[in-house]
Amino acid sequence: MTAKNPHQTAPSPNPQISVLLVDDHAIWRDGIRSILEDTEFRVVGEASSGHEAVAAAQSLLPQIVLLDIRMAGGDGLDALRTLKSEHPQTAVVMLTSYENPTYMARAVAGGAAGYLLKGLKRAELMTALRAVANGEMLLSREDLARSLHSLSQPLNETTSVAQDLIQPLSEREIDVLQLLATGLNNREIGGLLFVTENTVKTHVVHIIGKLGVSDRVQAAVWAARHGLLAGT
């Protein structure tokens, strides 16, 4: 186990976003830790396998997990499902060398907030992490549509989109969710619904809260599994 005690790091005077690094290459973890120094992100722990990641997340409760896919001692996609099951509000971003549509679809279905390739630049990583911290979507519209396709199920007459929810979605929230699931941002959704961007943002916050998910991608996954995608 390579999880590190968060109390070993001196607390910052400003709130920081806690990050867990999961990869079986220590050099890669050291590189990401270096990139995140002196930013709003704080690395609270590291793990070298999927099994270690689950244990580390249990004790450290990170807000974001950067998770590799292919690792010795525990596959990242298997760990992803466990992490999202035990910590649904934790955002998990796959950071991998594999540009594989099947892996991406499995990652989205398993609860990932995004799918990044290790060749990305420092500025691109920071932009992605900030987007995730704000609950934004990292996937392109094409990648999202491809990933959701296999999850989409027709809504039959006896199925209610709110049957699993303690607090059901309003009609307007369903409208916003359907558009969100196409990959549109808040401004674009507002333009289609003739409401302000801030109004859409409020709806999205309520939708994510009611669905009990961590981000827009997982809200879109919920929509797909409940037959709410356009054309289903």
C-alpha cells in the first residue's frame, strides 16, 4: 500500500481540491504530483493498483481520482466501478495510454467523469481537472454519443423516469437533462430553452443532486439508462 496520510502535508490557507493518483509507474505519479504543486489541487495519496486505489479512497476520501486502466495487481476499470459504488460523489478521471473506444465506453458506463490520454500537456491537464472540479463534461459530443449508445434503452409505458428517485425531476429538469446528454453546454441549452445560462446551471445542479451522481457525464448515463436520450 502506497497511500499517504493527508496530514503529512501542511494545510493550505485556501481550500484545495483533494486528488488521489493511481498508476503502477512511480515516475508518472511523481510527474503529476509535481504538476499539481502550488495549484488549487492537492495530492493526498497515491496507489499503484486498482485494489490499492479502493483502499486508499476509503481512508482518504479524495474529491478527484486520476486512474490508469491497465495496471499490475488490479485493473482500473474494475476499480472504477467499486469506487463509484462506494463513493458516488467522487469524480474519477481515467488517464491512460490507450486510445480505445471500447475502453472509453466502459469507463463512461462505469462512472468516469472523463477519459484523458497521457500525452496531454500540462495546461490541458489543468484545464481538464478544473472542468471536472466544476462538474463540467470532458468528453466531446461525438465520444459521449458513442459511449452512451450501448446504454440507451427505450422507455416503455410502464416505466417511470422518476421511479428510482426520492425527489422526482421536474418537466423542465427533464428537458435540460435530455439536452445535457447530447453534450451541449449550459449556454447552448439556455439558448434552446430561452432561459439564461445561470438558470440552466441551477437546473443542472438540481439534476445532479437528485440523481445522486457526481457530474454531467453520469447524469447523461442515467438519462441513457432511463430511455431519455433524443430519439429513444
